[in-house]
Amino acid sequence: MSNVPDCHGDVCITCSDTAVEVTVLRLLEDDLAVVDTGQGEEEVSVALVPARVGDKILVHAREAIAVVGEMTQ
């Protein structure tokens, strides 16, 4: 991955044992996205979900597992 996230403690925000809600900032090639974790930006996979810029998604182990809030147009 091109961006190395700023890890806090022993794990990165989106790599922890807990799914976290983040906001999609940019979609990249190869089903990747840059997300806002609330503590910085991280790159995650969105291959399993139909994420769009502005959506809130749940991420576990750098993999988006659900869209929990879609951006309203």
C-alpha cells in the first residue's frame, strides 16, 4: 500500500480486532480507498462493498465489510 498509516499503540486503527466506522475520502484503482479514521487517513480495500466517496463504511483488518451510511446527494 502506498500510504503507511499512523499507527497508535500496537495496531493501526483499521487493523485492530474491532470493526471501525470510517468515511471514504477518495476511491483508488484496484478496489482501494483512502478513508478518514478520525485520527488520520488510511488506505483500505473496498472490494467487498459498493462504497462511494462520502459513504460511512465499517472496516476490519483493512477490508471494508459494510456500508453503514451512504452520502446523500
